[in-house]
Amino acid sequence: MRRVLHVLLFFPRGGSAQVVRYLARALPAQGWRPRVVAGSLGAPGEPGNAVTFFRGVDDLIPVPYDAAVAAPDPIMASPPMHPSYEDRLGAPDRAFARLGAAECEHLAREWTRILGAGALDGAGLVHLHHLTPAHEAVARLRPDLPVVSHIHGTELLMLDAIEAGAAWPHGEAWAERMRAWALRSRVLVASSAPSAADAARLLALPRERVEVVPNGVELALFDGRRAAPAERARLWRRWLCEEPRGWSPARPDPGSVRYAPADLAPLLHPRATVVAFVGRFTAVKRAALLVRAHARARAGLDAPLPLVLLGGAAGEWEGEHPADAAARSPWGHEVFLAGWRDHAELARALAACDLLAVPSVAERFGQVYVEAMAMRVPPIACDVAAPPTFIDADPASPDRCGWLVAPDDEEGLARALVAAARDPAERALRGENGRRRAVAGFSWEVAARRTAAVYAAALSG
């Protein structure tokens, strides 16, 4: 087998970590032995701990960030905390575009040291996830080594903001660095055609330099099983009452939001339509907008419409927190904060839900939509970016599998929630269609085969 090195600066908390984990497990069947270098935060058992998250990956080099988080300047620690493509003032992972040349050089030197301590031994190819100073480190250590750069979307959001004139002191300098790193790469990978087009535009590259490899779904885990009422009740009691992980801006510790058994009445009502939101509480996800749309929708229904918010890494949010939106909602008692759970537990949650609603306005792929489809849970998404490429929302189509609404259309989102809640038969039809589509077109085996073809093109180029 040939050795490929995967490098992820970030500790596990988003979709790119899922891609690295599942590709690393599936690539050996395609003749590639992955070694993964990834950031890590938290003790074993915690969601950001790399050893815990990447279990099943045989060759892992974790880069611990715990000391950096506690340092006076986390970015200048050794090893340094990774920066972020998102701008959250006061966070240890400051935005890339706020870092000057000295911070950039420190990151490049540190990652040259990290990767130079044996990580590259035997590697015939490097697969770098996101555009980061790891590119600079590889260029310094092994300028001859073919590089595949995987664009996951968040870097494109930052580049979009820089192009639009965002007031970051070092934005354009970072845009130039990222374009140079992309230009050095043999091949770039994006998860959807819209994302590939955006990458080519923002990185000033020919579109043919960017290959599309959609993310996959672990079909053995997301097996389409639906939970019986008693199982649903046990899950929600455990997650919301007995072992809570929800949190609020006032108390950002996991488990600070705890519910009494009596609070779960809307979730356990026999006619309830349980809606799930899954994701981080970043601005593009529009979690607070969903809470407001939920209130509009619930006012027009005669049965509960419980909304369970799954996700939101503790203490991390942008804009209005959904807990604050729920506190102002007349139907806030039907909104539940379940907190961040391991990805392996997501299938159990989706089995206990009837509908997914994630009104993200800038989804470069949208893994959770396909995972919900695999679980026979029809999604509601925005009619923008990647979701329209795989969610058939045409009401006349025999293959319809979800609903699409205009971005930032609170009233339209509420109408979609009402339509889905009022028609269980239509939900079931779209759920079955979604399962078939996920099985036929999205699996990590298919993604690994396409990735191996990208590797072959990079080696021949």
C-alpha cells in the first residue's frame, strides 16, 4: 500500500474532521494507508480529543492544544492553537485574517517542526485539509511531494468576506497566501459543484483544477431505522434530564441546561412532529432564525412541534444564541437544547425525530442533510449553494425527498415546517425517497474511490 498523510490543523469539531475520519477508514480498501495528523483539545472521552474522535484510525499523530488554550497568547504557544476562519472576538482561536506576518511565520515554523518529526516518513502524497500554514510547512520540508488540498467551505466564507471588504487588518495578505498554497497544489478537492466553482473563483484557479468528491454517509450507522415511541421517550429523558449537555450564553458549560421530566411532554405527545437542528451555532447556520420560524409555525398547528437543537460546541456561538431566541418565543417551552453529542450518537437522535431543519445560507455540502435522508428523515434546507444539488424538493417529482426555502425567509421556513408537520404521509414518502438516494449515491466507499482517483491524478500530474 502507498502512504498518504492527512493533515488537519483543527481539533475535531466540524464537518472536515468527519471527512478525515471516514476517509482514513475507507482508503485502505483503495490501496492507500492513511496517517492522520490532527489537532486535539480536551481529555480522552471529550468530543474534541483526537484520540477519542479518530478511534479506528490506526496511524494517528495528535497535536494537543490544551496548554495553548491556557497560554497568554494561544496562537504564539508551542504547539500553537489553530486560528479560525470565523471571527469570534475573545476566542482562543483568533481569525486568520486578524493575524500578522509574525503570527503566520510562527505557525509555519511550528508546523514545520511538527510534521518534520517523522510524520512525512514514507508518504508519497500529502492530503491537506483546508488552506492553512501546514501548506507552508510541507513546502519547506518536502517541496517535491505532491499535495492534494481539500476545500471544506469555511475558508471560502472568509475569502468571500475579504473580497466583500471585511475590515480585517490582514485579510488580503491571508487571501494571497491561500491562493499561493492552492496554486502549489496538484489537485484541489471540493464537496459539491457550487463549492468547486466558488473555490476556482476565489482562489483565481481554472475550474478544471478542482475535483468534486461529495462527502459520504456511514450507511451501517445511519441505517434508516425509526425509533418506537418508548425508545424515543428513553432517549430524550436521558439526553435532556439525566445526562444533559445543553448550555446557554449565561452558563456555557455542557449540562447547565437541564430539563425536568414534565418538560418533555411536547416531545412525548403522540401527535408531535419532532424537528431536529444539527450543527454548530455559527452565523451561517441561522439557528436563531429557525427558533423564530418555529414560533410562527407552531402558532398555526394544533399539535406540538418540538424543536431539538443538537450541537453547538460549548461556549461557541456567533450572533444571537438560539437559547436567547427561545427565551423570547411564546413557544419556547417546545424548544430543547440537547448540546454537543458524538457523531456516532447522531443516528439515534435522528431515529427519534421526524424532520430535519437546518436553514444554513452558505452550505458548501451539508453532510447532515444526507445523513438525515439516510435515516428516512426528510430535510428542510435553503435553496442555495450545495443542498439543491441533492435535495429534490419539486412537489410534482416522484423522487422528492425534502423541502427547500429561500435563504433568510423566516415566513417561508415556517410554511415549510407547517406543511411537513400537517402531512405525515408526505414526510414518509420523502423520507423513503431520501433513504434510496443516500444509499445509491453517498457512501464513504464511493468517496474513497473518488479520492483514490484524485490521488492518481495528483501523482501523474
